[in-house]
Amino acid sequence: MGFFIGAGLILTQGDKFVLIKEVRNEKAELYNLPAGTLEVGEDLIACITREAKEETGADITLECLVGIYQTVIGSGSNVLFTIFAGSTPINTVFHSEEHDSIEALAYEQIVALDKAGKLRAPTILKAINDYRAGRKLPLSAVQSWHIDELASITVGKDH
């Protein structure tokens, strides 16, 4: 049980979508967006830029925010992912020390992976569908502050 905050990327290469194939434990062989969780002191844009580079080796152009997707798992874990969209040139060659398989797939291939139960989470196809439907918010919708301290926040019965 836990709470996870992270970022994912709908990465396009031409008219295809880049997915990575997971390699660890029960996730092995499932396809995912390039994604990961926040590191201490990191903002969301820095997180997705870092994760995209680590997981694909690609230089990306971050283009927009697609949405915030929450998954509440039966075990009690709560996953909150901010999904961005970006692109990489058509001639990009992918490489990663974390993943053996990084593939640019047609939309129809991703739908087939979903039907076969090969996507890591239902949010992958949902976010891609939202993106294809035009859900593209400006990156300025993501606001971050790096400050030294913040007065404590307490919520009591009287608020």
C-alpha cells in the first residue's frame, strides 16, 4: 500500500506512439508509456524529461499536458500520474539501459495490445485516446514552486 506521484509521456514519432516493454518482476513483458515517479525535490516537467531520456535515450520536445490520471488499486495503493505529450524526430534511434524493447507503434497496434492484456495500465490507452481527441493543455498549466520552507498545514475539525 502506498501513494505514488509520477509523470508519463505520450511520445510520438511521426504518426506512431513510442512504448517501452517493462522488464522487472510482475510487470515484465507489459507495455507502458515512458514514465516514472518523482524524485525528492523534482518537479513534474523535470521528472518526465529525465524519465523520457532514461527510458528511451531520445531527445524530446515536450509539447503539452494531456491530463492527470488517478488509479486506485484494490491493494490500497494510489497512483497519480500527470501525462504529457511530446515528440521525437522520425530518425531517432532508441536505446536504454533500463529497457530492451522500445517500439514506435501504430495506434491500431496499441489497441490490439490492450485487447490482449499487454498494456501495464488502462490509463495508457485512455491517455492516448484523450490526446488523439485533442486534449492538449498548455505546459503553463503545470505550476511548480521551489521554496525553502512552507508554514505547516493542519486541518482540524474547525478547518
